[in-house]
Amino acid sequence: MKRTLRKTGALIISMVMLLAIGGTVMADDADMSGEGGVIGEFTTADTATAQETTLKIYKEITAYNPETCTVNAPAITFSYTISHSSDLAGKGIWDAESHHDPAANVYATTKEGVGTPTITGTAAGVLALVPGTDTLDASVNGTANRFPLTIDFSGVDFTTAPGTGAGVYRYQINETTTEATKNASGIKEGEEANTLYIDIYVNGAGDIYGYVLFTTNDAIDARADDDAGAAAAVGKTEGFVGSKDDGAAYSATETSTADKYYTFNLDVEKEVVGDAYTQNNHHEFPFTITLANTTVTANVLPIMTVGQYATQTALTAAPIAGTWSPTIGHGGKITYVGIPTGTTVTIKETNDVTGVTYESHSTNADTDAATKDIATNVDSNIATVNCDATALTAATENHTTSASKQVTFTNTMKLISPTGIIIRSAPYLLLFATGAVLFVLIRRGKKKENAEKA
């Protein structure tokens, strides 16, 4: 009896829930990831599924680096608005006849959106990326990195305002961040639209049962029973994205249409030749690394790895233009990952070993430090690295160990020739000269004496 009552109670509750949502079935959270811009498409003829009142769409940044690696995102704030206006109303919508039984194309015209939905990234209306907190996966052909934007329709009542009720409501979504702001962060604006449109499908009970996100404020016509063709015609999309799902890498034959971030990496390494004391003790020579970039002026944060026999103060998020002052000993290395392209890096070392002169030069820089003898407190010549002379473009090379291109400064000890020979021999030479003079004088005296006796 109790089991029968429990089953009956569960059936009654289920029926009440179904009636409350107008005959539809509840779904999980609405999320555009992997949906191709459409959520709620009928999978069974004439059967709608109620959706949540919050929807996730996405913002993509495609990150590039000559290596497959992780880089810190640059400091940037993307700003978003969602609105509605009369020019969004009256657009024809025809669905595919295969979604109905008997087969038929159902037609409606769009209504202007109502209420005040919100869009939120890291905060209301914004998606703020913080270097050191937010990272990007990068690769030579670009890797898609997606960040969620949540649109909330929970405060919108589709049943009470004039003109509401069942229908298709159209809204406009704008990314308002300027191209100049993106460029200052090292991001090149992509080809994807900065304005999107979203149609909200509402049933007779005022519940949302479908979302369609696209790039063109136009009619949607699937009368040819070609949903894919209708989607392509209006540019259906999962957000401000390229053509890859979250976390996917592009191939050499593919091109991302999303915003792009370009970086390269750098190793600085030290070798000493012919000086066992400095080698064995891994004496760390002072280096001066100066970076300049006139395009990228927002805060960035290369990921630094300091190996053994090297020292450098931890980096903090800051404009890339500036100076680093590491020290590196024999066999030591420091790696910097995620330097924005367009950055010119100059590197020099200082000989701080007392009483020793080295022949210093670099290898594997774009312009190497020419050979120079550096005595105590003397600087080497300058090595220059610029993986790409232009910002906002892909680096064609890398200066890292994995690419066998790390910049190495080599110091070869110069042996000084022993000096002071004349000074140390002077007393003996003087004695020799004095003896020679005395010998000459004595011989002359003897000759004179012999002559007088004769």
C-alpha cells in the first residue's frame, strides 16, 4: 500500500510539473558550447524542451606561440551590452517541415525583445582578464581559448507586458571594446562580428524553449528543410568566437576568425671557458635585459623560469617596456614565456670578476653581441632579439632551448702575458754593464803600463 501511494504521489507531482510548464520537459542549464548557435531544436516532432532562463555564450581568444605552451593572458577588459529595439521586430522565421508531424513549415515573425536581461562575464557587463590569474593555451597555428558570458533572462516576464506571450523575441548583443584597446593589450581584432543577435523562443506559458544566436539581423528561412544552410545564411554562432570548440588547436590549413594574441619565448644562458674557478663556483655575472614595444602598452606578465646558477626577482604584471636585471652563472639559464610580438629585447652582460679579462660574445640572437674583451666592470656588446619586428603578428621563430635557439653569452678567459722583465733584470744588467766598463778600463790601463815599460 505504501509503495503504491508513493508511486501515485510521484505520478501526480510529475503531472503537475508538466502542466506548469505548458507540456514541455525541463532541460539542463542552457550552454552554447558545442551547439552551433542553436539550443532547443526539436529532436522529436512537435516536442519542445523548456530551457533554463540563463544562457552561456562564449568569448574566444586564439593564442599563438612558436611552441605549444601556456602563456599568461594580457590585461584587458571586454565590455558587453544586451538591448532591444524596434528594428529587431518583423523578421520572418520559417522552420524545417521535418520538425512537425504532419510535415509543414511553421512561420512566425520576430518580436522586439522585452524587459532588461543582463550579460555577465567576470562582472556585470564585463569580462576582465588578469595576467597571472588568467592563462591562454598557445600553439604555432593558434589555440582557441573560450571564456563564458552568461545572459540572464530570469527577470524578464514574457506574459504580462504589452505584445508579449508566445513568440520569438529578438535581442542585440554588443562587444563595445575598441580595437585600440585590444591592440594595446597585444590582441589583434578578429574577423568575427562584434554585434550578435539572439532569438528567444517562448511558449504559451511564458517559458523559454529555444535560443538561436547569430550575426545577421535578418530572416531565418529553413523551408528547404536545411537547418545547416539556414544557420550558415545568418551566421549562427556560439558567441564572439572563431570556428573551434573550447580548447581546440587550429591546423596549418585553418584560420581563426576570433581575436588573436601573439607571443614568443626567450632563453638567456651563460657559458664560461678556461676559468675553472668561475666555472666550478658558477659565479653569476650581472645581465641587463631591456625590452621595448611601442604598440603593447597594457600590463603583461611573461612566465619566468629561473634555473640553477641564476637569479632574478619575480616578475609582476606591467607594461613590457622596461628592464630586467638577472645574474647568470656558468651553465645557468632563465626562460621567459609569452613575450608579446613586436617586442625588441637587448641583452648585455657585465664582467664583475676582479682582475680578470674575458673575451665575450653571444650566439643565437637575431643580432649577436660581437666579440669584445671585457675587463673588470666593463660591459659586453649588445645582443638583440626581435622574433618579429611587427606587433600583432605571428612570431616566425623562437629563442628557446626546445627550438635549439637559446641566446647564449660565452666568456673565454684571456691570459695576460707576464710583465716586468726589464725591471726584474735591471740589477743584473747594471752589474754586467759595470763589469764590462771596468774590464775595458783595466785592459786599457795594462796596455798603457806595458807601453811605458817598453
